[in-house]
Amino acid sequence: MATFGGRREVAGFDEHLVKSRQRVADHGEVFTPRWLVDDMLDLVKSETERIDSRFLEPACGSGNFLVPVLERKLTAVQSRHGRSEFEKRHYALFALMCVYGIELLPDNVAECRANLTALFARFLGPSAGHEWNRAASAVVAVNVVQGDALKMTDARGDAILFPEWGYLGRGRYQRRDFRLDDLTQRASASVGLFEAFEEHEIFTPVKTYSRMTVQEVGG
Ligand SMILES: C[S@@+](CC[C@H](N)C(=O)[O-])C[C@H]1O[C@@H](n2cnc3c(N)ncnc32)[C@H](O)[C@@H]1O
């Protein structure tokens, strides 16, 4: 492995796809090249172009999938809400709220959060107030979790919780938190077992928040 100004390169690998041989051996850390990400996302193109479709990457690395998903969602925001700065900003934050990740390694988690918030900030431009960046940071802090996707536990060993965000219009968001293991176990149960139930009877939030403005999302 060679190091050039802080960037590492492993012989035979693209420098952006591998950080070190050790990390490949320990964690299977090989990042997906952009062309392959784009090809894979094209398989679910209509979902990637919906602002409110929810994407969870359970081994998200630094966001090689999540960042292009957000790019596509923001393109949809621009074409549908670009005429109103108010709507554009609120729907852009909602697009970010619909992107989720789990990652074992803390440096990857930090990079993933930073890559998503940087894209969001570039999209809104410098005229957006600080409350938008604060809200974006608060969203990725809970949507991109450091943890073990196989055990569905976070870095403290607690059950991973994910917020389900909604945009209610007129600058108001809603948030309900769910346990990931609850969602996945119930979702994988046979349709027959649950077909008689309404969705609200199957999925029970562990916490429901009051409606929030962007300032309140930012805390
Ligand atoms: C093959 S890389 C893929 C990264 C990214 N999805 C991409 O395509 O560029 C796998 C990633 O999963 C992480 N990882 C490994 N085991 C994990 C686990 N049990 N839970 C969450 N993340 C894990 C690694 O740290 C690494 O960043």
C-alpha cells in the first residue's frame, strides 16, 4: 500500500474502492464504483426518482449508494418544486429524511453523513440559512447509524431505531421512531399471518413526536 498526501492506494485496486488490505480482510470493505451504482439504481429508477421513497443501505460505507440516491431525489425536487424556494428547501430536506444507512466503522459513518449533508447544502446554495444545515446534520445523525446491521444493534449494543419522517406541508414535519428488528421481523412474516391487519396495527412506533418546523428538526 502506498500513501499519497493522505490518500491511500492499494496495488491492483482503484484508490477510491479500497482503503486498506486490512479493512478488506476485516470488514469486507470494498466500495462500489460509481458506474455500477448507477447501473444498479437504474434497475429501480422510478423509486430513486420519487422524493418520498425510502432507501436503507445496511452496509453503507461512505455513501456510494446513498449519495447518488439523494442526487436523484434532489433532481426530482428541483423539477417539481424548483419554482418555490420554500417548497424546494422543505422537500429537499424531506428527500434527505428518506435516506437511511447502517455502517460498522465510525470513520465511514462520519464520511457518509458528511457526504450527504454536503450534497444537500450544495443543492440549497449559500442563501439558505444555517437552520437548514443544522436540520440536515440532525437528520443524518439519526438516519445514518453506526452499528451492526446483522445484529441490528447500534454501537452501544442497543436496538437500532430509525425515524420515519413525513412532510405534512406548510413547513411541518412529523417523526415516528421504529425498531429496525421489529420492522424487519414483521415485514418478513408471511403475508397470510398479517393480511387481516391494517398497517398501523402491525408497526408500532416506540416514540411519536409532535409536528416540527425545520428549526425544531435541527434542535
Ligand atoms: C463491501 S463494503 C460496501 C460499502 C458501500 N455499500 C459501497 O457499496 O460502496 C461493506 C461495508 O459494510 C461495512 N460492514 C461490514 N460488516 C458490517 C455489519 N455487520 N454491519 C454494518 N456494516 C458492516 C464495512 O465497514 C464496509 O464499509
